[in-house]
Amino acid sequence: MNIVQALQPSERIALIQGGLRLSYARLLDEARRFGGCLRRSGLGEGSHVLIFVPLSADLYIALLGAWSVGAVPIFIDFSRGARFVADSVARLRPDAVVCDAVTGLWRHVYTQLRPILAVPVRGRGEAARPVGLDDAHPAILSFTSGSTGAPKIAARSHGFLMGQYRALSAHLDFDPSHVDLGTLPVFTLANLAAGLTTLLPRRRYRGGVDAARLARRMRREDVSRVICSPALFAALLNHGDLPSLRAVYLGGGPVYPSLLQAIRPDIDLRVVYGSTEAEPIAAIRWRDVSPEDKARIGAGAGLPVGAVVPGVSCRVGEDQEIQVSGATVLSGYLHGIGDAENKLREDGKVWHRTGDAGYFDEQGRLWLLGRVNQAVDRGAGGKLYPFCAECVLDARFGIRGALAAYQNQCVVVVENGSVDESAALAALAALGVERVISVRKLPMDKRHGAKIDYPRLQKLLQSY
């Protein structure tokens, strides 16, 4: 089924951004007219279309327009640099690049993009009637983080995305009365399928979201639900109360108790665990986390993410790595690149290796310990996983830190002035931490700003 065929035209507002209030009827009309523009340019079923447009209403017009004619949208993280862009273009060989007025100029910076047909996102043609597509037809090609080996290409089909939406619907409140803040595109697509109104942050080409401006707009629009990274929500909380908020779902990075405790108790607060290859895997309500659970978190037991969602099989393998299987878990990467490292095939069943360490507690709930490849070997003391030490810092001092191996020692890295180093070391000594190092700023991932960038941290430590 073509996803576009699942959307219902109506006068209900689909997307809000700046002064734009786009109804579902207008969104679909704009998308189909953009699809007509693609068709007029010789693009259609199976064409690879690189979407070079920032988070905006135009992005969804381009995405839906490409789907309407059976084209396959490609997404590349341009923030990762020219070499990454060049390698991505060489691997995916897009037939066209969709740009707005600004990125249309920027594309000339990338040598590999210059000869590719450019299609303006504002281009319009005769409205395209959505073509029928098999569920297996690719809907989105995007790169994973590449934390192990070469970056892998996730090919999510129309059927896979619809299955993902159904799985999310069982754990997220898709009440159409909600006005949602949309910062994670996959969840905004789910909002569109459910008929919700989504507020998009101001379009930005560089830098992150302006949290103060966004919080003011959320109050004006009576935003009642938020799905975002913990880093963004922490920034929003710094700019006053959000009185209309009823539900918050956090994901994309570890969610520590100090943030959860800062949120009003009347809000339905949940942590959702998943990844590009498997979304969702597990979910938990903060109100269901007991005082005993919180004490365990503060003692270094890791972070609870709740029961595994129905339809997903989950197990813990070697090095406590979490492995998942199911209809909403990608069974392989494009052209098989990355399958050998990340997929296990047993008796006709494919298991995805998440790269995350964890365990099940006595209640059958999943707990996260951090990335497997960031564990520090303490010799006879066994391996110490990142979240164990980082949870202690959060519980005892309300700060963020990072576990690392440095000069054959198990160390924790904090930001200058955030904590008394001797006090932090005393709190962490029982875990086998031997030293606390202060740096000017902890390196964070560029995508969400919610996770420690451990490879960059290791390079930073080399200067000490």
C-alpha cells in the first residue's frame, strides 16, 4: 500500500510552522502537485530522490510527493561533512536532489551533487494520483549511525512504516485532539497517519532548535503532546511551564531520572526505546518506576525501559548485547552491507544486534547499560558499562558524565566546574572508577545532542 493513500484529506490542520497552517487537504494537494513536478522531470516509480530540505512543512510535501509517484526518498546527514556526503552519493546514486532556495545554492558546495538534476521543492505540476505500490516497495533510504563499521543503509518499505505506525499506536497516545511538537520525522509521519496536528520548530539551516522561541510558540498553540530527545526537552523546561502539556515521550538517547523528576507529575511521561532498525522495542511509564527502582538506578544498575512491545522478540546475547527480532525489525541493510556484523540468522529467523547492552529484571522489564563497545574492562572486576557510572553521577550530583578507558584506567569525564572531582570519585569508587577528569565540554551526538559521542571523547582525552 502506498502510504499517501492512507492519509485523509480534511480541513483539520496537519502542520504548523511559522505563519503557515497547512490543512490535510492542502498538504495532500501540495504533495501531489509536487509529485506531478517530479513526473514532469522524468522521475517516477523506483527513482531515487535525495531530499536536501531541513525539517519543515516543505520536507513533508517533498516526502509525500515522492511517494505519490513511487519515487524513493533518500536522506543524508549533511552535518557529517563533505566526505560522508560524497560517499553517500556514490553509494546511493540519486536521480535527483530536491532543494529549497537556500539548499539549492548550498548543493554546489558538494562536487558530487552538481551534475545531479535539481528539483525545487516549490515546483508544482499537474496533481499526481498516488500509484499503487507493493508493501515491500522501499519508502525511505537513510544511513544509520555507523558506530560499528561503515555506515549502513536502512531501507524501510511502505509496509514496514505502516507496521511501525501500528506498533507505536499501541504505546503512544494518538488522540486526534492532541497538538504535537514534531522534531522526530518518523513520529511526525505517524501523526499524519493518525490525523493529529503537528507543530514544527522554526526552519533552521545551522545550529539546533531555539528552545526559548519554541517554548513560547508551544504555549500559543496549546501543544498537548511532545515526542523528542531528552536534550531538547531539558532545554524547553528551562524556559517556563508548558501548561497545556498532557503527554511527553522521550527517546533518541538515555533518559536520566533528574530530567524525569523535573516534569510535572500530572503529565503522562514515558520513555520509548528503539532505533532506526527497530522502533519501538520497549516503553515504560515514569509513574510505574518505583522508589526501589529509582534507588537501583542511583546505585548504578542502569536505566529501565520497560516491557518489550508485543510483536517483538528480545533476548540478551554475548557481552549482554540486546538482540531483537520481529515484523517491525529490519531484517537486513541495503545490498547486504552491514548484515554480517549486525544480523544473526538462526532457523529462518533474523535477529538484529542493537549494539546496546542490557538485561531483564525479575519482573521481565528491560534495563539498558549503554553501548557494548563503550564498556570498560576492569580485569577481574569484569566490564563496567557507561550507564552504570553515568546514572550514579545523575542521581548523586544531577550532572552528565561519560565513562571511558584512559591510560589503562577506568575514568569518568565531566565538564569543568560541574562537580567536585574528589566527591565524584568517592561516589564512583565502588564501581571501580579510578579517576575523574574535567574537560571544557562533553562532545555530544550532532543529531539529537542527547548521547555522548564516545569516539570524539577518546580523541579529546588524547590531548590530556
